[in-house]
Amino acid sequence: MFNISVFRYEIPIISMSGKPTLREGYILRMQDTKGGVGFGDIAPLPGFSKEAMDETLTQITTAIQAGEDAELELFPSVSFGVESAYLSLMASRNQCDINQVIVPTAPISIPVNALLFGDKKQVLTQAKLAKSKGYSCFKVKIGQRSYLKDVAIVKDLAHYLGDASQIRLDVNRKWDIETALAFSKGISDLNIEYIEEPVNHPKHLLAFSESSDHPIAIDETILDLNNLPLLGLPYIKAVIIKPTLIGGTHACLELAQDALSNDKKVIFTSSFESGLGHLIIGHLASTVSPDTHHGLSTLEYLTEDVFQTPLCIENGRLQLRKSLSELVLDKLELVIE
């Protein structure tokens, strides 16, 4: 038997446009009669999640009223929050780190990539700062300007970073196949780890792979084409997993294992959840690909958080040992008790 409480948060973040905005979500607290307590982050991502904030709250209320034995089809963000709360409750019961509930030997930190965006000057400035902080893997958002300008940005970045650093590129499906191939040709002399979602429709991924030497990573395509058929395709080299969009912790771990068994690299990444969401995702990532750089430096774009002290990234590694007792629930709006 569980006692459920839900708190609403609004935290300011720096968006991909560089402008401050607010990120909304709910913190779900789950307590049992044995003294265990767990927390989950439910934060549908505007423009990407199918569910909206008010819909998630309605569903949480319905689920609580139905009871823990009810079989309900939950929205992905709700499923992630509920299963995260249960997972962290198990850690509370066993007095261990969250990831150790899944893999007892999981590490307490994981490497993460720096996130770079903007024009050439902004990208190089961000890269310089990130490199000084110990980052060795850099993800660049491109596709917002002419492909020739992006070619220039990536070339200058690669020249600055040198061969010791990894570079990842994310187009977010902004280009048609012709533009994507022209860009790829423009950086053909560079060693790029992968280009994420290089074309505006999944049907063009094969054509891109046949004419480009750059590996492909998929993100949105996972949701479009129902996961598993993609994993056997040889031209897909990496799979990006966003738990808030894919669903529960179990589904994400299952997808990760399927991808690894098909020789794909697995990268867990955030959807700009609160620090709690970043922490849970980091723990999941540490159990399946602890040596891979994951997409969780988005944490640095939160200008406030739901923790008393922010999560820490040291020398390009996210530190996962964090007490959930630091959550500032008394400063949040209690919406369900």
C-alpha cells in the first residue's frame, strides 16, 4: 500500500534559443508502510510529448483512485515518473544508490557530453568553457541556418578541439536529403562520432547512409517507427533514449538492452526535466552503458532546481550520489495529497 503526494514545480531554464523560459512538471512522492520513500519526475515536453500538463495530472489522479493493482495505460511522462518513484523507493528500502537496485556494481558517476548551440562565436565560446571544465565529448545542435554556415562552425570547432575530443552533431530533422548530403560532403574530412536525425523523414535515412560516410543516430525516429524494427538496421549506429518521451524505466532499459545486443551505441538524454529527472536518467544510463557519454549536461541550463544544492558535473562526469531528502518540496505547490 502506497501513500501518494504530487507537487507542481516551475523552474527557469535557458532554452535552445538562448532565452530564459520556464519548465513545468510534477514531483511524485511515493511512501510505503515500511518507511520507504521514492520520488519521480513527470514533465511532458511541450512540442514533443503527446500529453499536456493538465492531462498528466488528470491521469495521475485517476491512477491513484484506481489503486495500485489497476492496469492502466499511462502517458510516457507519467509512466517514467511512477516507475522512477518506485525504483527510488526500492533504493530507500535497501539503503543503496538507485542504480544499485538494478546493477549492484553500477558506478556512482557517468561521463556526459557538453551541449553547444548558436552561431560560430557562441559555439566556440561554449566549447572553450566546457573544455576548461573537463568535457571531452561535445554535441552541437545544427540545422538552424544554412548548411554552409554549419559546415564552417563544425570545421572550426573540430580544429579547436583537436583529435582527442569526440564531436556529435544533431540536425533534429531540419534538412531534406539533398541538404543533408551536401553538409556531410562538406565535413567529409572530419572524424564525427555520429549525425543525429540528419534528414526530415525516416524514409531518407537509408539513402543518406548509402552516400555518406558519417554514422547515423536516431532519436525521434524511435517513437515514429516503434523501436525494435530499427535496431537491426546496419546503418543505425547509435540510439538516443529520452525516458520522458519513451515511457517507463523498464521500457527504456529493455530498449537499451535490445540496442546493445544489435551493436548500437546507447545514449540516454534528458528532456530538460528537473534535477530529479536528470538524476534518475543518469542512474538508468549507468546500468547499461556506464562508459558512454550521455546527454545530461542539459542540467547546466537549469538556472534553479528542485534540489537544495544542484547536481554536480565534475570533469565532464555527472555525479550520481545524491540524497533525495534534499528535494525542496516545502517550496513547491502541493496539488495531490
